[in-house]
Amino acid sequence: LLKVLSHIDSILRSPRAPPLIFQSSKGPVQNCIKENGQGCGFEHLPLTIEMWADQLTALKDLHRSLRKLSLELLPGNTKDPQDNRESLRVEDLQLIVDAILEELEHKEKNSQTQSLQTLSAIVSHFQKLFDVNSLSGVYPRMNEVCTKLGEMTNAMRNLQELLELDSSAPPTVVVDTVGKLCDIINKNVTEQVQQLLGTQDIHSIINKLEEHDCFFPPFQALIQDLLCLLEINNVDDILPAVQNLK
């Protein structure tokens, strides 16, 4: 037993031992040497071995967590050569971590490739939609489209306010409302023309215009002759000049 304990103690004190284990096993021994002037045995070993047991248990828990993570990131990799082993090594966990890192790097490269393909498809589609022949013309056309869109948006908003429509009204509703308003205005103009000419049908309007064409030229010539004969310039002066002749 002493031989085994000595062997364990030598392992704990070896340079290969983890610093934490070496420090925790070093303290009690030094205290014993200071008090009694000699080594006090292997009282520090149970605490160290207990800590080792906890670490081995934690290693299994860590392996279980890494396996879950591996199944999430690597769905096709369901086989684990360490599943049936009772003992685990750090190397086993390192293999799982390396596999996960390799898969993540592969996905990142694929994602970058897909992003470039998607970006190229978007640019090509924009060129087709807005008739852009070169890549250098994409940015100017984008600026032009953005400017036109802003102008149209402002115009639509102003029309909605003028027509007292809701801001969520679609363009089709705005166009229909403007069309109805134009119909109302045209109808009112027609009615006003009819009232002015004293007629209700288009044929009467045509007849009155024809009468005007027949009457107005001789009347205008008569007025011009009177102005010359009476030696006046204004039509309003014709009647007073004729009355003076009487």
C-alpha cells in the first residue's frame, strides 16, 4: 500500500501534473514538514484523488454535452466510437470539438459562396428590370429609381390629403377618385355652357353657333363703318353721336 501511495505521490509531484493538483497536494506536506521536521505521510492524497474523481465525472458530463451539440450541428454524424466506453480521454473530446469546428468552417465557406451567388442574382435581376447594361450603371440607376420613388410617394401623399382619403388608400383608389372628380368637373362645365347658350342639347348649340357665324361678320362691318363715319373710336360713343345728329 505504501508503495502505491508513494507512486501516486510521485505522480502528483511530477512536472507533468496539472498546476492546480500539484499546488493542492503541496501545501499540506510542507506544513507537516515545518511542524514535525519530517514528512507526515500521504494525508493530502485523499483530497487529490477525490478531486480526480470529480474531474472524471465532469469529463463524462462534458462529453455528453458535446455529443448533444454535435448532433445539433452534425445531424448525419450519429455514430460515436466512445459511446460504449466506460472511460473517456481528453483526446476523445478534442475529436468531437475538431469535427464541430471543421463543420462550422465548411458551412461558413458555403454560406459565403451562396451569398455571392445571391448577390449576383439580385444585381442581374435589377439590370433586367431597369434596363441597365453594365455594372457601373447600377448605382446611378438605383439613385434615379430612389428619387422617382420619393417624388411619386410625395405626390400620392398630397393627392390623398387633397382628396381627403386615408393615408393607407392604395393608388387605384386615388386614381378612381381623381377620375370621378374630373367627370364631375366636366359635367358642370357642360351644364354651364348649356345655361349660357340657353339650350339643353348639342344640336341647338350648333345652330346658335352657326347663327353667330352668319350674324357677327355683317354686324362687325356695320360697326366699323359707323365708327369711321362718325369719326369716333369707341363703340360706346356711337349712340351719343347719333343722338347729336338729331
